[in-house]
Amino acid sequence: MTDSSLYVKEARAISRAKGALLIAESIPGIKFGEIVDVWLSNGEVKRGQAIDISKEATIIQVFGGVSEVDLIRSKVRCKGETLKLPVSIDILGRIFSGMAEPIDGGPLVVAEEYLDVNGQPINPASREPPAEFIETGISAIDGLNALVRGQKLPIFSGSGLPHNRIAAQIIRQATVKGKEEKFAIVFAAVGVSYDDAAFFMNNLEQTGARERAVAFINTASDPVIERISTPKLALTAAEYLAWEQGMHVLVILADMTNYCEALRELSAMREEIPSRRGYPGYMYTDLATMYERAGRISGKEGSVTIMPILTMPDDDITHPIPDLTGYITEGQIVLSRDLERKGIYPPIDVFLSLSRMMKEGIGPGKTREDHNNVFMQLYAAYAEGCDLREISTIIGAEALSERDKLYLMNGDRFETEFISQGEFEKRKIEDTLDIGWELFSALPEEELKLISEELIKKHLPKYSGKT
């Protein structure tokens, strides 16, 4: 539509251009986050968003970027609305770009409604605490760092570690245990390479996951500005499926480090005063506004659970991105380069990993009555095995007592049998717990001090008959 009468505010001239940012004359009445059309001198119209407003000027970020701008003949026209996502139940099974345009060869979505990508904050009084277990099929997560509906549980990774494969495995395998409920996956790839984008798209195509998934793919070659909108589009789609369609939605955002780098680049363009390591001071607030969109609402059937994936620069867990993320979320899954070197997949560091909501989602009626005891005993036995491994490098394994040798061997078996599993191997939570009991069977029974005698008699293989 080109009729200027349809626009809420009149056109304004562009005074300066800087990368994907355009500085226009001050526009009275424009709101932060409002969508504008940028009319270039060659007749092309590009969509942009107001990201800074003052009496002197209005700063516009252009989606898709602009290479050359004729400052005299180009104009900005405001539309009086924010960035919105067209939604309907037909978004399931679709793959979109970072600007919500179909890239799977399918038609445009026939929208039931258009939702503001910034979402609406959940009223704290109407929030329900997370309390229901989500089975990912990965033992190191389900058994030791359980994911619970409505939780925010990030994966902290490093360059070259298999976080993409783990994300794909979770997309394939994640289910709500024991209930026939509507479950969906929303996946956002932020600033990934073409190879990674192709990997995720092929993974969705080749498995049954696509039918219950929505994907937003933003590649590294796409304009940086689009990385800001990609996770917001994904969360908006998740909220629609959860609150309007009553589905339980797992949102996977990879890689949020690229999102934060885009924030830093945009901040530098705006010549803002930098904070830690050049990142903007509002990065914490920005991340919190997205992550806090997870949760459950009283009276609503659905839920939104978020698993952001971020790569830690130089494997530094104190870097501002993982550091601030840790303050917002309820735990973290940390990948280990040492386990990766040993050929263990998934290389999850169980000591650095934590799920603060785990105890709310496990136990009788949720997983199994022995889950919490197995969890604590596995940690205790593995910790002692790791300590003895360090001691044995100094004094030699031959100098250890028979008891210590059992724990040393148990630590090795824990890594190769419990943590390690196939990329396409889906373990039920019962299988995960049974592997734990198999490991316990190699230890003296009197050493199982964190498990009641009743549970030992019920689940220890020599009593239960399981082998």
C-alpha cells in the first residue's frame, strides 16, 4: 500500500545514515519500538523500527539493512504500530526466516491474529510455580538436572562443543511424560552458519519433530539487526501456542551469544557508553524481558519452557553473557571440553550443571519415588571417584585401597555408561534411574548411605532381579 493517507505520521527526511541505522528528523508522537517504512530514492520500501527517540532526532534500525541511501530523496513514514507476528495453528510444521518470512517453500500464514513480538509480561500474581517433569531422553539432564515445565534452563557451551547436536536431540526427543497432552517445540537459530542452519532444517525434515515444531532461522550472513527480532518472534509464537492453543511449548534459542553480540554492535552504532567488555549496560534487562516470558499461568492449560543455548567466549563462565544469564535463569547445563576430548557424548559437566527447579518436578507420580535418592547418591559416588582419580595420578592406582579402587572404577563407569549415550538414543527416565542402580551394585551396599533400605531392597539389581 502506497497511499500516504494510511500512515499515522507524516514523512520525515533522513539526515544521516550509519550502517543499518538511519537518523531522521524528530517525529512528534512516535513511540519506542514503532514500525516505520523507509522509502528509498529508487522506489524500494524497507521496514524499520524506531529504537531511539528524542527532541532532536529519531533513530531507525532497518530490517535487512541498507547499503546506500540518498539522504535527500529518501523518506521515513511511520505506521503507528509495533512489529507483529501473524499467527495461527498453521505455523506448526513451518520454517521461517528471522523476519518471519517462510523459507520452507510453503505459502504465507493465513493469520488468525497479529501479536506484538515484545509480548506481554505475565502478572506475578497469576504465575504458577514450575512443577511438572519434561523428559528429554538424555540421562545427564533427566536424571541429574531435570527440566520442569515453565522453567528457564540454559545450556552453556564452548566453541566446537556439540551444543547443536544436543539441541537437535532435545527437539527430537522431548515429551511430556505420562500424559497425552499437546506438546510443541519452537526453535530459533540466531546468527548461525549455513552449515548449522542446514543441519537443523534437515533434522526437522528427517524426523517426526517437524510436525510439532516451529523454526525461525537467522544465518550469520543475514543482517545483524534481524538477530534482535529472531528470539522475540520465537517467543511470541510460543506464547500463542501456549496461551491460545493450550499447548506445552519448549523453546530452544541458539545461539544467544550471537544475539548479545548484535546488541553490542547496535549499541556501538548508537555511540552509547559501553559497560562490561563493551556490552551495553541494559543487556541484563534485555535478556530478562525475554527469559521471563517463560512460565505457567493460573487457569491456562499451556506452558512456556525456555532452553537458551549460548557459547561462552574462551570457555569463560564469568563472561558477561553467561554471568548475567545465570542470574536470570533457574540453573544451567554446562558442557565440558574434558569429557568431549574423552569422546563422551553428551559432554555434560554434572558438577557445574544445576537445575534449581528439579526437586519440584521429580518424585512419586512425576518420575519415580527413588529419583531424588539416586540423584544424590550418584553425585556423591562420582565426586569421590573424581577425587581418587586426582590422587591416583600422584601416588598411582596400585597404592589405593580396594574400596578406593571400586570408587575410581565407578567414576569411570559413570562417565561411559550414565553420561555417555548415543545421539539418537532416547532413554526413558526409568532407564536412566536403572543405570544408576547398576552402578550402585558395584559398590558395597553399606556405602549407599543416601538411599533408604526400603528403596535398596526394591531397586538394587541383586534384590529386584534386574540385570
